[in-house]
Amino acid sequence: MQEYGVFTLFLFSIVVYNTVLLYGTVGEILTEKAGSLNLGVEGTMAVGAIFGYLAGVSTNNLWIGLVGAFIAGGLCGLLFAFLTVSLQANQNVTGLTITTFGLGLYFFVGKGFGSNWPALQSAPDVVAAYAAVPIPVLSSLPMVGKAFFSHSVLVYLGVLIAVGIWWYMKYTKTGLKLRAVGENPSAADSVGININLYKYIHIIIGSGIMGLGGYYMALVMGGSFEGSTCWINGYGWISIALVIFANWNPVMAILGSLVFGFFNTLQVYSGSLANSFPESLGWLSGIPAQLYQALPFLITAIVLIASSIRQKDGEGGPAALGVNYFREER
């Protein structure tokens, strides 16, 4: 029974530490469906993390922190939209600039507090609201119950957002217009769709969702500001690759975050799994730790290769992704 407890804890950790990927991926999917390629996910999540955390802890309210993170991430999206939609700046360069700016702002604000950095324990209501909320009946299932159905409300919120965005894009009139903007903005413009408005709104909302992921990660990390490593620590870049893995489908992003999370968490639990299941998983202990650390990025490379093959077969992202729209050229 102890062995299965280790396996359950492994599955539980996959969900806990990688739900941040779900937020980042869904936010980027919404942005890319509008035809905008935002490589600033890492920086946007960092800004949402630092300001959401400070808002939540200072007010001792989880939900105010959530709103603060959404607004902070949305403002990053507004900046990106202004530069790429209104000023027609290069989307790749602008996204990288947002990442550089966001990470710089994260460290600037965090280090500015110094020894006065607010600890998460100083906000007991936030800690209590972030505690696991078991889902009745499902959380009692053997092995998988605690692993998948006994989590913080922010984990459930991430899943709800993913399903909600999927339904919005697939079954609503506005969502269909959004997809038209990303596929063929000239055709969408010719039937009266306000291209710039659609881009602005969905870039801002998508970036706000990324900010929520940053806030979630801040709470997962216990709100401890080290000053040398960002809470996000590469998850934003993996989220961009996950968009391709999920084929721009928010529901598939749920599965994708679990797959990437599996490889990401394996480096922590490989020893425990090898000791608990020596006959079947003992070989895990013989794999160098460096390979475990590289696994998420190796999988990212494989996803990019697979996406290039998929695009040759006629699949892939929105046709106008990453291309600025000049109405005069319509």
C-alpha cells in the first residue's frame, strides 16, 4: 500500500506543479486564434505572478490576488496589442521584448522589497482559500481520487477556463468570428468584422489568463522570492510549445499539460518510484539526473518537429498566425 501511495503522490504532483502550463497554454491559444503570435508568455506570467501575489497577500484575499494577476497580465497583452496591431510592429520581436520586460519588472519589484518581502503565511485567509477542496465521491476513488480530484480551487478554475474557451470558440458566434480573424482577416474584414477590436480583446484576455497562471505558480512556490530564479522558470516557453502539441485546442491542452507534467515531475520522483517498484521501474534510478532535467525541453523539440510535419499535411495553427494585417492591402 505504501508503494501505491508514492504513485498517487507522483500523479498528484503532476497536476499541482503543471497546472500553470494549462493557464499559459490556454491564454496563448486564445491569442493565436486571433492571428497574433505572442512569445511573451514567460514575461506576462511573471508580471501576473508578482503583482497578483502582492495584491492577494496585502489584502489577505485570494480572489483579489486573482483579479490583480489578470489585470497585470492583461496590461502586458494591451502593450503587445498596441505595438503589433496599432503600430504593426514585428510580433516575434515584440513578444521577446515583453518577456524581457516582464522578467525585469518581476525582479525589480521583488528585490525592491528586500527583507520586507511579504511572506505567504502573513495572509492566512489566502492560505486557507488555496487549500485542497476534495470533490465528493470522486476524491474517494482508489489511487486516482486524491491525485486528480483533491486540489486547490485554482486547479479546477484552470480546467473550467480551458473548457469554457473551447466552447466559446467552437459554438458561439463571436468565437467563430474570432477564428475567421485568425484564418483570413481580409475575408473577415470584408463582412464587417472589426479586426483590430477582436485582436485587442482576445490578446488582452489571453494575456490575463496567462497572468492567472503566474499567480497560481506563486502560490505553489509558497510565495518565496529568491531573487535569482523566477517562479515561472521556463514554463512560459513550454506553454508555447504546448499550444502546438494541443493543436490549438484548449481541451487538448489539459491532456498536454499532464503529458509535459509527467516528464517534468519524473525528475523529482524517479528515485522514489524506482525504490517502490524495483522490479518494473528500478531502471529509472540508472538514468542520469541531467537527462530528467532536459526531458521537458527534448519533448518540446519533438513537438516542434511533429508540428512541421503536420503543417505539411495541411494541419496546424491559424493561417494568418504571426502576420500583421494591413487593411490597405486587402
